[in-house]
Amino acid sequence: MKVTSPAGDFEITVKESSIEGDFIVVSGQMGVWDSHIYMKPSDLLNFAGVLLNFQVVLFLVKQPFKCIFGRKDN
């Protein structure tokens, strides 16, 4: 994954998820920095709602067909 910002482009590697108290914690590395994202359950539902829009769902549905029929669009 990649984050693009005015400070530059950074590769992000998600390594694991866990629970700390009332938070879902996603741990990973962005560039040279270790990072942790702390989400409340309501944040996770909000995030899922943002990702599950028509364009994203259509993109995900098309991916198996691209793999099967050998078409590679990046």
C-alpha cells in the first residue's frame, strides 16, 4: 500500500491486528516508522462504509475475472 502526502510518498506494510482495551489496533510500518492505528468499533464501521461504495465493490468483483482471463491493468 502507499500513502501520498505533501511530505512525500510512503509505502505502508500492515503486519498485524490486535485488541487493546476498547480499541482495534492495526500495526505496521510506514517508511522507516513503526505505526499503530487505534480504531473504536464505530471507526471500523465508518471505515467499512467508506470502502463499500459502488466503485470499490465493482472493482473488487472484477478482480477474479482479470486473474482468470489474464488481463492485467494496474
